[in-house]
Amino acid sequence: MSAFVYKQEYVRSAATRVSDGGVMRLQHVYEVDPDRMGQQFSQQNMPRWDTLRIVESRNEHLSWMHEHFADETLVAGLDSELELGPGQPSGAAYPAPPKAPARHPKPILPY
């Protein structure tokens, strides 16, 4: 654990402009330009460690989401499913149900 130094935590470092509406103060931490945000919302004085904590939590959440839900990729060139309407699955999205033997009940599938 490091010592709390007010100037390190609350004095904002100089911002580097990265786009018309964005700046970067810490490495790989992008934020909306405070001058632009100040027109709509009042800015809070936030300590540096809290900003880093929030960024780290967001990155952990994104990593978790990618590990659990990024097992499929969208392939260009597939037929559009927009014209099917709500509740109409495409044939490519759901394969035909397997033929179950008579002694077992049919599987419950979402279609």
C-alpha cells in the first residue's frame, strides 16, 4: 500500500488531446473533454486511484464478457434475418432437432 499524497491524487495532470471531443490524462485512459462536458454536467473532483479502480473494473468486466459470450463470430455474406420478423428463427441459426429414440422424450428446444 502506498502513502496518500494529495497532489498525486487530486491535482489533475495535463491532458493530451486525442480527438475533437476526447482527452487522455493517464496512459490508456480516455475521457470526454472536460470543457465540453462542463457545458452539460458539472465536473466532480475525483482522486486518481478511484479513476484507475473504475477503469480496471471495466476492463475486468469486458474480459469476463468476452470469455463467456464471444465464442461465435459473425460471418460476412450470410443471408439477412431482418425480413423474418419477430419470433421467426432462421434455418441457419437453429439446426434441425435430432431424432430422439421412442423411449426418450423429445428434447425441449427454443423453436
